[in-house]
Amino acid sequence: MPTQKRAFLLLPFVVALVLSSRTERSHRTLETRTNMDDSLNFDTLAVRSGTARSDFNEHSEAIFLTSSFVFASAADAAVRFANSEDNFTYSRFTNPTVSMFQDRLAALEGGEACMATASGMAAIMSVVMSTLQAGDHLVSSQALFGSTLGMFSQIFSKFGITTTFVDPTDLDAWQNAVRPETKMFFLETPSNPLTEVSDIAAISKIAKAANAVFVVDNCFCSPALQQPLKLGADVVMHSATKFLDGQGRVLGGALVGSKKFIMEKVFPFVRSAGPTLSAFNAWVLLKGMETLSLRVDKQSANALEIARWLETHPAVNRVFYPGLESHPQHALAMRQQKSGGAILSFELKGDTPEQMRANAWRVIDSTKICSITGNLGDTRTTITHPATTTHGRVTPEARAAAGISEGLIRLAVGLENAGDIRSDLERGLAS
Ligand SMILES: *Cc1c(COP(=O)(O)O)cnc(C)c1O
């Protein structure tokens, strides 16, 4: 048969294929397996949940680097824009890779829905701006990540949202701070850098009675160690930059909560304001979450070993680590968390603040393995001097009141051999 005739015979198939792919594909979102059995265990969900496949049936999740999506017709575009939360129209609203990240994190936190954001701070901005308005009042832990403290005390106050800061471990302080206009409670536990542990279930009861949305920043534990929604929190906030990525590569954030809260409050805000997570970062985070519990369990075991050793060291005044029996909220921490976590701090001896600072800086500068950096939750151990870095902008009086002395060092323990990290610290401690 002549070549031309053969090609002609194929033509109907080609036309049918093009037509079918045009109608079929354009009406199809990704095949999804996100409604996974709730009885599956955390480790299975970390690897399997949220995965959705395109028509190519790729095994590993695809990165959809596209700002927008095309429609089969004007009518199709109209339908999809009207239901933008369930469709892919524009990546400021929704994106397939970001959706997979959201579904996986929702599964790990035991929440109905998740909204991803560009960073942890974007998540805090989104939860506050989507929920509160001028005249509303917030009750927050005083032991906060520095930028969160800045947002509450300097940014939101400009828009008429006021904050009362309380000692996070004092239940009466939470109760006494409630006013008729209180609409939100905000908590970090364990706190940074002193690892104070607050009772999520008890604070959630006070928040419920006050009709306030209870937000818990779960960065320090990650869902591998603590699931605040199961203890009564309404919303879990994440800096995905920390343990979820776990390898210090990308910025990201998220809010997890009920479908009603996330879709009716948070989604319309993020969709319009645009603090959206990029598809590339979502993909990096999806891969990070697959090894989350392996990493966090090992990093916590390393942290416990180092904390026990530091506690017996003659150059060390005190060690702050929830996994130690000497920690004031040890029993609560062991109830609320799977382990003490990967972050600890310790205070060096010294007769004066100047001497304590000199000792702390000497230990930090003598390390050859630990990275001198403010990030945490990384596979690599990081070491910081809170008084002159993360808490450097806090007044000396406020720092002293919070118990952050010049001799304090924070260690976010990584995956290196714990003995090697001990030797790295011992060099400065012994000199
Ligand atoms: C890092 C961090 C944040 C902010 O997250 P970014 O991703 O840096 O914006 C908020 N809370 C805690 C406890 C953090 O450690």
C-alpha cells in the first residue's frame, strides 16, 4: 500500500484521539488518591497520601510549573472559575503539585483541609487577616518566634488588632487575658529557645469557652511528634521551611484545619492576596515529608543523648530539653509529644553576663561540624546564640524576664553521629 494511502487510513484515529484528549483532558483534574483510609499509620501516610497522577501515570509526583491552565471552551472556563477551589485555573488559587502537598500535610496532621503558603510568616499573616478584623483581640504566648512577635506587636496593631502576651505555661494567664472581643489564641509549644511546654488540651478548653479560634504553631515538633488538632486546637500553623523540608532548601508554610475554616476563611484570602506556595517548593516539601518521621525520630534520639551529656558537664549551668526528667514540664511533654524533639538549649556558667557571653561565643566558634545559623529542623546540626541573634532585638530587660541569658546556646540537632557532635561541643566547653 502506498505510504500516502496508509497515512490517510490513520487520519480518523488521529482526529478521534485529538478530539477525545481535548474534551476529556480539559474536564479532568488529577486522578487522586487522597481519601486514604484514616486507619493507616503515619509512616504510610507520609509516603503515600496526597499522591495524584496525571494521564501519564508518573510514579513520583510531577511538578506543575505553570501559572495558568487552559479550558476547553468559554463555558468550561466559566464553570471552572466559579468553582476555583475544586479546579485548576490559575496557580495563585490552586496548583496540582501544591494540592498534593496540602493533602499530604492534612493527612499527617489529621486535619480535613490544608492551605499552603509561601512561608511560615505568610501562614501567620493569612490566618490572622482572614479571621480577624479591626477591634478584635488576640491572646498569644509571649514566648514566640521573633518575626511572629513583630507581626503581632507592630504590624497587626496598625490595623486595629491588639494582642495580649501571656506566659504560655500559666493557664490562669490565658483565662485572665480573655476579653469580649477576643477572637484568637496563638501558641507555640515547645517554645523557642527555652523549650517550655504548654498544655494544648487545657488551653483549647479556655479558647472554646471564649469562642476564640485556637492556632498552634507546630514547627518545633512537626506532626511526627505532636498533632495539636487531636488535642483540641482548631488550626495548626507550619513553617514548612523547618522539619517538613528538613534539608534547609526551601521556604514554605501551611495552615491545617477543618474544611469549613480553610475553604471559607483562608482560601478566599490567599486566593486574592497571593501569599501562595510555588509548585517547585511544594514538590521539594512533598519529598521532604516522606522521610519526616525517620529524621525526627533519629534527631530526637541524638538530642536526648547530647542533652543528657550536657547535663553532667561541669561548664554547663542548665539544660533545657523536654525529654529530660529535670525539665519542669517533662511529664506533660511525654504525654503530648512522642519524644522530646530535636531542639535543646543550654546555659554556660560565668560570673558576669560578659563572661557568659564570651564562654558561649567560644563554644560556638570552636565548633567545626555544627553550622552557625539561625535555621532549625535541618539534617545538619545548627548552633545559635539567641541573645545576640534571634532575640537580639528584644530589650535586655525583656530577655532577662524571659530567661534568655547571655550564656544560652540553642542547638537544633541533626542527623550526624551524636558522639561527633559531642566532641564538636567539647572542644569549646573544655577550653
Ligand atoms: C521559622 C519559624 C516561623 C516562620 O517561618 P518562615 O518559614 O521562616 O516564614 C514561625 N514559627 C516558628 C516557630 C519558626 O521556627
